[in-house]
Amino acid sequence: MASKPTQDQLDDELSEKIIDVDVSTEMETSFLEYAYSVIYSRALPDARDGLKPVQRRILYSMDDMGIRPDRSHVKSARVVGQVMGQLHPHGDGAIYDALVRTAQPWAMRLPLIDGHGNFGSLDAGPAAMRYTECRMAQAAVAMTAGLDEDTVDFRPNYDGKETEPTVLPAAFPNLLVNGTTGIAVGMATNMPPHNLVEVVQGLKHLINHPDADLDDLLQFIPGPDLPTGGKIIGLDGIRDAYATGRGSFRIRATARVEQVSPRRRGIVVTELPYMVGPERIIEQIKTLVQSKKLSGIADVKDLTDLAHGTRLVIEVKNGINPDAILEQLYRLTKLEDSFSINAVALVDGQPRTLSLKEALQVYLDHRLEVTLRRTRFQLAKASDRLHLVEGLLLAIVDIDDVIAIVRTSDDVAEARARLIEAFELTEAQANYILDMQLRQLTRLSSIRLEAERDELRATIARLTEIVEDDAVLRALVSSELSEMAGQFGTPRRTVLLAGGGVVTAVAATPLEVPDDPCWVLLSATGLLARIDSDADLSSTGPRANHDVVASAIRASAHAEFGVVTSHGRLLKARAIELPTVPATANAPHLQGGSRATELLPLQTGERPLALTTLSTDSLGLALGTKRGVVKRVNPEVLGRDSWEVIRLDDGDQLVGALELTTEDVELVFITSEANLLHFGAGQVRPQGRNGGGIAGIKLGAGATAIWFGAAPAEGSVVVTISGSSSSLPGTEAGQVKVTAFDEYPGKGRATGGVRCHRFLKGEDALLLGWAGASPAVACAASGSPVDLPPATGRRDGSGTPSAQPVLAVATRGSTPTATQDEPTQQSLLD
């Protein structure tokens, strides 16, 4: 029996295993390992799919578990447990926090998880994971599509028992679309969300023009598009960030002054800066009032709900100018906030600060590799299947010999060898024939196999072309990006304002503002503003980076003016209540303003179309509706804030309106089926405001009028853009054509007009039509200018491809524009 070691012996053995290490060296090594782990495994996203490891593991696990949009929701705790147990060896709290943020529509421009239950708010956290449920959103399916087709590499998980993707295939540029934020060791990242349609247009331009510079890309991606809307004030910081990866910009809440109670006016905030909640604003206001740094506020109410969205009402005491209070709130509270861009992401496993072009190029290279690997996988799979089908067809032709060989063979190995020798088959083909079922010997099965063979050969030829031709590969990637924009694209929510943005009427009363001449402007994206000078809007100049002026009238600072809307109403407003923009703004592009929804009591789905001076000396208004009705309205000004100027049938709405100053113009209708009709304004007899109008243009079955306006008889052009009627507005660039107006002969009123555009394959409607004085200019939904081809198109020509989707067209002056209908959020959900 062995003796028990003494204490001295134990001490000697222990001293032999102790290694002396310098404490500074140990601290340095341990800290570097910790920093490396945080940077590469937790805090920074990959530039290719825009996801941090925990986010990627959540989406991969949900895809592996089959929790897709067509399945029911499951408990969030189940997903968190799966991720923690198999892929992410960290706390469940961190995993659940990442899952929650991925599902919050105010944090993500395109949420990747469909949450059910209390997922928190801007001011409060979510419920516990045992109470909430989740499933993948459609966008997450696009992020993980192709994982089973060898599109990305896989690596072992933390214990080597499972595998996980190193990156997701990412069918859309998630890093730019949803942005990211994270704090690592010695570095951090903070990137704002962007509009998917704009980013896709920028990527498509980069595919076709690899040498594009920043100015080219800014035409497609003018700035961030935040989930909570608001206004971005000043674009210089955004340009710096896009050029260097670092910059900042200011975000201002969307607010308007209105009558909040029978006795009080107040400020109504409908959109807050990114990641700022109403409770935080209320707390700041209360602190300012209590410290007597802010006076004049009577009460603050948060009326936010799911039906009406954000609505923060700030009641102002009687005798206090709400505009002055609003300016103080912008200065003292988070109603105006700043966002610092620090575009740091992992590229080839290393953290890098990315410019806009570099971020786009990294994603584009990734998507080209994913598409190429997917195509090679599909090509190999199709080739293997064709190989088997050809062998089976060969066996069916001589099926009697095949049966005889099989019946006379002693075992499977002998049958396989004899089949290979007799029919010159491969081992795979011989095995497949031996596994063949008797039902495949029918004549019908033979016909089906021959059809499958022909289809496989065509598929292989198509896939081979993609693999061997880089131009075809790039065209495929561009087409798939367009599909993503069409499926998930939404209109821009954030207004971009150059310079100082909104200039309100400070603390002075309106009577202290001189009644000077001014221009009142309405832009294509629904911004209202005024220029406090008697400037000539028809002057030319360098094109500004904002949208075109849809309508402009001369007025004075104290004058009233009218706004004609798509619901056939005329709304009265005052020029003094409009924000001013610099007098140096070059027409027809507007550099600032406030949304009409902030200044006018518009109804759901109602859009402003044109401005009117409310002068009884004019010839009245000319109106055109979607169903082809035309009307001239006698000039009449009522003593109320709004009234109807046309009686509309159910389902009808105005598509164009203008104030007539002379009858020496041609009224023009353009329809969705590409017909144009113009006739003299004198052919339409004026009516009272209660009249329903008369027949303007004869429409075909299913066709509608998409534009109505006026054009001078000489020196005018027609702009038409064709595309598919099933595409989401603002996502399809289409074929654009500019034609001289005098090529279209005039027809009598109530006729069908003449053909103005020839559709190509896949096109069935006009996306946009416009007629007006030359030269014509255009803008995208982001407000950036879009170049138009020269006016050399034939009357029935098909046009040339547009560089990006066009929102509006205008002339260099105050002629109204054509605009594509922008869908409301509700219509998109429907």
C-alpha cells in the first residue's frame, strides 16, 4: 500500500508547475485577446451582410428552425435558447436585445424579424422573452436565401459540434439600408439607415459605371432615410461622411403650428429625430419650464397611438408666438439632434472606415461572388441530373436488354458491371437504372424524361453563359437587386434640406414683416416654401440637388393663396406662414421648405397639385381627373378655409390643375395606355364650383388619365416614361422619351387622342407623362436631378433606358410638373 505524500512533497510538486510571468505582459496579452474578441466576434458588423455575429446567428437559427413568414410565431425564448446553445456562447440578455432591435420598425428601416407582443418603444424596453413571439420577416428570407446552394463558407461553432455561415448571402445591401451601431475596444461604428430603392439605384449605376465618383453616386443616394422620418438639416456633413467615412448631420423633428383647442394654439410634433422618444422630449420640456429657461408653454400631451402614429401636442399660452417657442425647443431640446457617422465595418476580417463607394463596392463584390457560386452549384446539379436522365433514356430504348442483363446477373455488382460494358454507361448511370421503378417504363414517363432533358440542356446553357460571361453575371445581379427594390422598396420618409433648413417667423408678429413681393412654391415631393424676393423663376443656372417646383405663383408676404388638391378641394393658406428658402435657389429646383401635410389640413391620401392666387381677375382653374373629365372653374373666393371646386364621382380624383391666365394654351391629357390628347382651353366652357365637368378624353378599358396640364402651342416638349403597371412606384426606371409637342396633332375634345409611346416587351403602361415648355428637367424621389435625353424622340417611339426612376418633370419656370403617384403607407400594406 502506497504511503500518503507529505505536505513538503506536495509543495515541491506544486512549485515545479508554477511559471513566472511578468504581470504587464500577461495584462497586455489578455487585453489584446479580449479586444480582438469584442471587435471581431461581437461589436462590429461585416461589411458584406451588415450583420454582427449575434444577428447573423439569430437569422441563421430561425431559418434552420423553419420559423419563416408562412409559419406561426414562436416564443422568443425558444429562439434565444437555440442560438445560445448552438452558436452564441454569451448571455441570453444580449441575444434577446439583438433580436428585439432587429424587429423594431423605428430602429430598422427594413425590419428583419416580425415580432408579436410588446417589443418596447422609443422610451421603454420590451417585455421578457417568455412573453413575446417572433418569426422571420420576408426581408430576412432574402438575407438567408441560397444558404443551401454553397453560396457562402461555413465554419465550426464554438464547440466544433455544429457549423455556421461566416456571412449571409444578403440579397440586399443591409449595412446601408438598416445601418448599424456598436462600441468595440478602441473603436466604434455608427451608420444611419438609407432608402433601399436609392441604394439599389446607386449599386446598379456602379455595376454599369465602375469608375463612378462620389458626385455620381450622390445623384442616386443623396442622404440617409431614417425610419422615423423627420428632416435632415444641411448636407455638407453627409457628403463628408460619404467621402471619408466620418461626418455628422442634424435631424429636426417634423412639427406644425395649429389650433389644438378652441382657445389655444400649439405645436404638434408628428415625427421625432432618430431614436428619440416623446417621453424624453416631455421630460426635457418640464425641466426647462421648472428651471425658468423656457416660458410660454401651458401643457404637453403625448397623444401617440398605433392608429395615428407620433403626436406630441405642446400647448402655448395665449399671447405667445408658437413659432418663437418652436425655435427655442429646437435649440434647447432633442427636437433637433445630431447624428455622427462613423462607418466602420469588417472587410476581409479587418476593421476599416468605409466611404460610400467602398461600402457599395464591398457589397457588390460579395453579391457577385454569391451569385457566381450559386450558379456553379445549380450548374453542377443540373449537369448531374442530365447525366442520369440521359442514361435512363438510353436504358428505356433497350429496356428488354436491360431486363435480360439484370435477370441473368448473380448480384447487383455483376449487373452494374455488365450494364456499364453493354451500354457504355457510367457507374452513376448504372446505379440509377438499377434503382429505377417499373412505373417509369410507361410511354408517358419516357415523354416526360425527354422534356426534362431538353429543359435541363437549356438551363445548363443559360447557367454556363452566366459563369463564363462577366457582363451576363453583372446583369443578373442588377436584375435581382431591382427585384429586391420592387419587393421591399418604400417611398422616402426623411426630407433633406440644404443649408439652414426651415426659417420660421421668429418672435416678431406677422405685422412686423414687410409685405414685400415673393414667390410661393410647391415642389414635386409636396414641400411648400416662399422666396422673399421678386426673383425671375425662369432663369437658368446650376441645378440644385433637390426636387423640382411643381407650381409657383407670385404673391406678397401677407397675401392669401390657394392649394388645389387631388380630392378636388381648394385650401386657403397664408404666405407669411410658409418657411422661406434662399432667394438664390435656382429654379426649377427647390432647396428647402416644409411638407404640405404640416401646413395644410390634408385628408388621408390627399396630395397638393397646384397653387392659385385666389384672384377673381383670372380665367379660373382648369382641372383634369383620372377618369378623363375636364373642367374650367369660374374664379370664386369664399370666406372659409376650404371648399370643393369640382364634384367628383366615387373613385375619381384630380390628376392635374392649373390657374389659367390666357386661353391661348393647349390643355393636355396623357393616359396610362400611352395616348395624348390636346385641345384649346377655349373649347371648355367655364362652370361653377358645384359642376362635375365635361368629357375631356375618351379612355380605353382599364385605362386612366395620369397627367393633365397645359402647354404653349409652340416650343413645348412631351416627356413619357414606360414600364410595368405591376411595379412599385419609384422602383422601375423605365424607358424615357422626349418628343417635340408639335409632332402630336390636335384632336377634338372627348376623343381618344393619338399614340405617344410604343411599349416594349414587359411594358404595359406609362409610368409618367408630362408636356410643357422646353427645356424639361427631371428629378428622382430623393430630389436629385435626373438627366433626360434630347428632344429627338419619334411620336410613337419607345425611348431609351432611364438612369434611375423619375418622380417628376418640370420646365425651367413655374409650369406645373408631372409626378408619379407616391403610395401611402396604408396602400403599401394593402
